Amino acid sequence: MTSRVLKIRTPEGVVFSQILAGPVVRFVAWFADVLVISAVMGLLGFLIGLFGLISMDVATAVYLLMYFVVSIGYSLAFEWFWRGQTLGKRFFRLRVVDAEGLKLQFHQVVVRNLLRFIDTLPLFYAVGGTACWFTRKFQRLGDIAANTIVIRIPKIPEPDIEQLVAGRFNSLRQFPHLEARLRQNVEASDAALALQALLRREDFDPAARVSLFADLARHFQSKVAFPTEATDGISDEQYVRNVVDILFRTRG
Amino acid sequence: MIIDLPRFIANGRPFWQELEGFLARLESEPVSNLTIDEVKRFHFLYERCASDLTRLAANAEPETRAYLETLVARAYGEIHETRSSRTRLHPFRWFFHTLPQTFRKHLRAFGLALAITMVGVIFGAMALAFDPDAKQIITPFPHLLGDPAERVAREESAANDRLADAKTSFSAHLMTHNTKVSILALALGMSWGVGTIILLFYNGIILGAVAFDYVRAGQTEFLLGWLMPHGVIEIPAILIAGQAGLVLAGALIGWGNREPLGARLRAVGTDLMTLIFGVAILLIWAGFVEAFLSQYHAPVFPYWAKIGLGTVELALLALFLFKSGSTAAKS
């Protein structure tokens, strides 16, 4: 399943997007939470069992109440105090947020967690999972009632552009008029593609890397033809690096 | 437009980091208040960051764009949220004002829940009146399948306490079980109310069948003494849970309400929470009473005392639900 994105337009006209978490990853996160709850209840059961040596009646009552409180209160407490995350959701980088981008309210956390009672019916989140598959925003019934969504929060490394383009001799800069023409002729999307190729160059197979940069170099050469003295002796990858330097860094 | 990305990042970074600092503070301390100057600065940083986001073309630089989108999304939630984030607890005020006011706000839904249950009660009683064998199907509790008179005689002459060493756990079982049923009654509101109606109707059938069975056997006093101490709290609690389910269903269906679904559900969210928390509190009391008092009959507890207690509880509950917090609401 491809990831879906929810776009939100602010009153100022700014558009930002949230990556929606699909049913499968949400199920896995829930399963992780179930393991945590089971572990907690196992530990509590052991401790309460010791208390049973004094009064089995009271120990049973405490266990029943604790099981009820932990099974319902776990998600409720974590999602409130960790702003939409349980241990499972944090591990899988998921977060519950308001469906309209607003601040998550306590009643939303309560409603979405209480409605698990029907989302889990009859077994293994069959109702909630089905609702998730068929709703545009991957919402189970609890999410619909609480007006919440679950989003993915990918790790966002800040691009280190300086290390790509700074401190190296750029032979293309010897021809300012062609440099200007290159800026004029290259589309923003092509420039972004070249930048991404350079940022992710270590992730490619060697053959794919050579082929990719050859294609990119050929593409940029078709936009503006630099004299041979500017391009002789430099690899395709270095050529693309020089192009990106020109496109993303103004002189001075 | 292809922007000078290193310069763009270098210029924007101090503002982005300052905004991140504000957000971290607001997110870690939900009840903290910013000063006027801090609010102005926070708003400026949000707009500055939003402006940077719009300057970046959609496909210009995905990582920086994603980073800015995350910042703007977090700040947007803080800036544009107009609902009160009352995270400080005021239990006394909540219980004596908010809960009864919320109950009265949705009185029609409560009336409907009561009517559905009463139809179930009549149906259950009539089913038993016309077909005594229906008792085997309608009554889910094995100890209620026998002759009521025999049960009364057995319990009134019991020499031993059958709940000895089990009262606390029985009480806990009742509390958790009834609370689960109540939550289910609320949650089934998402079936456009159909599930809630069925659950209320079914509860009514059981209640009607059991009541008719004991009345027909001439055991009305026992029935009242047995059910009233806890039932006058437990039954209204289930009805309030049904009320919450019907409120949810009403918001889902949206009859006569032109607002979008999200807005309708958003409008009832706090009320649903209030009602179900109120139900849980009522059921804790009912669970105690049922385990520690209701199961003991004459001569241990005379029936007049149990019926009297039930009557007082019912009067207090009615007074609480219909009157508590009404002065504060008017003022």
C-alpha cells in the first residue's frame, strides 16, 4: 500500500502535509503495546499474588481492577502525556494527532481509546482494521468519533549541502554567461533531483550510481553546452556536483 | 525559482531553532502560560517559518521542506487551537457542576434511552406472561432460572454467608463488567445508534422478564429489596451510557445539523467523556452496594431498610442529576 498524505491548508494559505500511518504498521504498533501491557500485568499479577497469601479475596479484586485500569488506561495515559504516542507508537514513529492539525485534546484521547471496544470486535481489530482500509484517512471508528488521525513521523536529517558544494574548484564557473543560462534553463524539479542524487549517492550500487550520474550529466549538458576546457577530465558525478553548486549557491 | 539553499538554511535556522524551543516548552508543559511578549514572538516565529515553507518550492528540497512542514504543523496546532485546554483537574466542580449539566444538556437522548429500555421491559414481561418457557432463553443468569419462591426461601434461611471471602472480588467483578457494558453502549453509537438501541432493549427485556417472574411468584418485596439498593444507581448508569451512545449516534447522523461530520463529532466529544466518566463513578458505588448489601436479605437486612435505602439513593440521584449545578449554569 502506498503511503497517503493529508494536506492541511492554514488560514494564512500555507499548506503542510502529514504522512498517514497505514493499518499494517498501526497493527504492529498495537501488538507491541499488547506485549507491554501483558508484561506489566504479568509483573503485577506476581506482586498481587504475593498479597494473596494474606487475603485471596482482596488480591483477586485488586488484580481485576488493575487489569481493567491498565488495559484501558495504558493508551489513554501515554497518548495524553506523550502527546499522541504510546510505547509501540513511539517505537514505530507514529503519533495520534487531530485530524485538522489542531492540538490533541484530552476528550479526543478518551473517546478514541474507549471506542477500541468496538474496533477490536470480534477479534484482532477486525472492525477497526476494516474501517482503516476503507477510509480516506486510514481511520478506525475510534479515530472517526474522536476526529483524530495517526501519522508517521519519518526521521528528517537536515541535508548537509555545504559538504557537497563548498570548498571545491568549479570549472563551470569560469563561464558566467553560461552559468546564468544554466540557471535560466533548468527546472526546479530537475535541480532538486540532482541534489537528491548527490545527497544519496552512497546508497546506490556502483553501477547504478555511474549510470544515474551519466544520465543526469547528459541531461544538463543538453540544457547548456559548456566548452570542453570546462568539462574535460571531470567525471559525470563531478559535473552534476558543479551544476548543483551553480544552481543552489549564488556567487558571493 | 531555485533558491540559494545554503544561505536560505543559514538565515532561517536561528528562527527555526527558536520556534522549536518554544514548541518543546509548550508541549512539555501543557498548562504553562506564555507572557504577551512571548506570544507575540511565538506568533512571529510561526509566520516566519510558514513563510520559509512557502518559499521552498514543493519539489525543491524534500528534507528541508519536511523539516519545515513538521515545525509549521506543530506550531499551527498551538496557534490556531481555540478550544480551551483545561488540563488542570477540578474534580469537585466537575462532579457537581459539569456532569449533571452535561446530563441535562442531552436530556432528550436520556429520555430516548429510557423509552427504549422500557419497551424492552414490557416486551420481556409480556414474553414471560405469554410463554413461561421463554425464561430459559431470555434470562442469561443460571441462578435466576429456578422458581423465585424457592430461591427466596433458600436465601432467607441460609445459615452461611455464600459470599464470605469473596465480597471484594465480586464487587470488583461487578464494577469492571458493568463499566465494560457501559463503554460498549457508548461505543456502539458508532453503528448509527443501532447497537446502542439493541443493547438497551436487551437489558430492558432481561429486567422486565426477571421482574415479572418475581412479581408473578408473589415475591415483589424480595425483588425490590434485592434490586433497589444497587439497581437504582446501576440501571440509570447504563441508561446514561446509552444516552452517550445516542448522542454519538446523533452527531454521526447529523439530523438537522448542517455542520460537517468532523465538526459535529468534535462538538460532542467532551460531553461523551463527561458522561462515561460519570457512569464509571456511579457503577463503582453500585458495585460496592451490590456485593456488600444487595445479596443479603431478611433476616440479615430487613426488606424495608433495603427498599428505603434504594428510595433514598434514587431520590438523591434524581436531585443530583436534575438540580446539581443549575445555579452555576444560570449565573
